[in-house]
Amino acid sequence: MSTGRTYRERILDDELDESLRAIGAVLIEGPKACGKTESASRKAATNYRLDVDVAARNAVSVVPELLLESPSPVLFDEWQVVPTLWDQVRRAVDDRAPTKGLYILTGSATPSEDVNRHSGAGRIAVIQMRPMPLMESGHSTGEASLQTLLADGKIAGRDSGLTVPDLIDRICIGGWPALLDASSQDAGQWLRDYLNQIVLVDIHELGVRRRDPENIRRLLNSLARNVGTATKVTALAKDVGGAEGSVGRPTIYGYLDSLSRLRLIENSPAWAPHMRSATPLQSSPTRYFVDPSLAVAALGQGPTQLLGDLNAAGFFFENLVVRDVRIYAQKLGGQVHHWRDQNQNEVDIIVTLPDGRWGAFEVKMNPSDTDKAAASLLSFAKKVDQSKAGPPAALGVITSTGFAYRRPDGVAVLPIGALGP
């Protein structure tokens, strides 16, 4: 397993540098163990680890200026342990304006909405961090650039040599820095322990009063079996209740909120452009884990089971692709959505950029499905009212293996082992 001695550059490093130059404080949010502390520590002059430093936690309440006036940037790791710190940082940024890059906060859980804190708008930038995409972990060449594809349509990328069994391993191991050199067996144990910590400790620390660990485990299992779908809360409640009958929807909503606040699940919202057709669009989000390895671990599976059921593996592959595209799109200021209408026509990934450009992508683990996916994308593009949404900057099929190239019909073929920002 990785010793943590050698730092691997993260895409977020550049985002953090840019934000520190532009604003007084930066908050990095992401799940535990995704690398927030390590990346932030490399930029910080002073480091306070509030989850383990009792003296620093006490100082926030008694003499916060001792911490806030330390050499900057000052890192407050796991800031949510002392929620009052948010307003103290916000106020310190105001007091020391126009100085930039004063503070870095990291958090692996979002405090509840009823915590009394003011908006950090204009004072605290927020950056999302996720486990490593394949390019960061060294399993993608990154030659097929999402930025270039959306800018001028150019696409090229060599075959990375990544095989389907290799991809299955990456799905099961995930993008966790601690697991870079781990076997799938060791990673599976680490991930099961990770989920146990979430179920038994972390959700409790969020202040969730009514929690049943076994129901939370069953919910994680149901989410994993339904990854990449728009499964309704009523269906999740029925799964969790099992033979005893459905669990109340408020309970399921509460658990989902907790998992979201811990950054374990990250849904893709629906994209609703103007359409040429009157067919109603669906607005339900598509459900994903922040990393596909969590879904596999929640089911107690590994590479052997996934290789034995490649149809099921395709849903976990989709989760991996969505993870990577989210990270690459974030560098461009973009967001990831999905599209689905009432006739069950759908597009797996819609990337939207701040300037209005958009691209549509289908995910197909089996390269032989490329023709059908390309036809579906071309049909979808014709349905969009391009006089209002504009033409697509790119249409692409993201698949498992091979070279990156453009088809005669204009649709790009993008193996995940060549994709990059």
C-alpha cells in the first residue's frame, strides 16, 4: 500500500493556487481520505488539525486571534469540528482585506443547515475534492483533453494499454491515495472498514439522532445496486425495510442527507434545456457514489464478481467515468448533469460550461456498443432547441479500451484510459 511519502500532483492543486491568489480564504470539501489534508498542507505555512489538536480547538473559543494571526496561509484541517470557526475566518478576511490567501479550511462533513453561520460569499471560495481520477493515479494518459474537445473539437489519444480486468481493478480499488499500490483484496478490506466507520461513527457525529446502523447498511447496499439510476426514495425505503415493510421516507431522506454531507454520494442533477419536442423531461437526479469502489464494497464484491457479470460491472464503470469527468469539468468551471425524458430516452453525462457551451456523452463499457450510442447522441442533439441552447460543443462515447478518435459522423470515441482535463 502507498506510504504517502511521494506526493502525486492533483488537478485541484492549480485550482487551489488560483483561488488563494483571488480571495481571502478557501474551503476544500470532500470525503475522508481523498487527499484534502495532504494537498492543503503543501500550500500552508501554519497547520492546525482540529480533529486531533485539543489545544487548537479550545483556542478557537477562547483566543481565536492566536490562530488566525499565525503565518499565512493558515490551514484549519477538519474545520467543521469547531463550526464557529467559519464566521471567525469570514470576519478575519474582512478585517485584513484586501490581503488574499490567508486561510485554507478543509472539511469531510458539512455542518447541518441549522448551524448559525453567515455566507462566505466573496470571502471564502469553495473547491470540491474527490478521490483521484485515472489520470492522477497514473492509469490514463490524459491525451484526450476534455478542455480541447469542448474548445475546438480536436481529439487524439493513444491506447493506454488498460484492459478490462485492469479497469475492474481500478473500479474496486478506487482513487483513494492510500490505496494507490494496494491489491484489490487489501483495498476491499480498507473500504469495508471505511464504510463501517461511516455507519457506526461518522453519521452519529453529524448529530443524527434516530439512526439504525443496519438500516444505513441496507441503504448503502440499495444505492450500490441502483448506481447510475434515478431510483426513487420510495423504492429505497422498501429495500431498506425488507420483509418488515418500508421504512418511513423521512428516515431515508435523513440518511441520504447524512451520506451527502459526508460526501459519499454525489447525484447528477437533470439538465433541462429548451427542447424541440413537447415530450416532458424527467427531473429526478441520477444516483452515484463519489467513487465506484464504495458501491462495490457496500455489496461485498470484488474483481471476481464483476468480471463474472460484466453487465453489472458496466454500471460501476459508469460511476467511475462520472467521477473522472466531474473532476476534469470542475477544472473548467463546468458542471455535470444527465438528461432523461418521459419516454426513457437518456444521455448519461451532460457537461455544461459557464460560457454556455455544452457537451453530451454516453458511457459504454463495451466498445462494440459505440455505434448505437453515437446514433443516440446524434438523435438527442437534434431534439435540443439549439437556437436557445446553442449547438453541442462535443458529442462523445466514453468507453473502456482502445484509441481516442473521431468518427465520420462527428462523434468522438474516448477511452477512459486516454481521457484527461
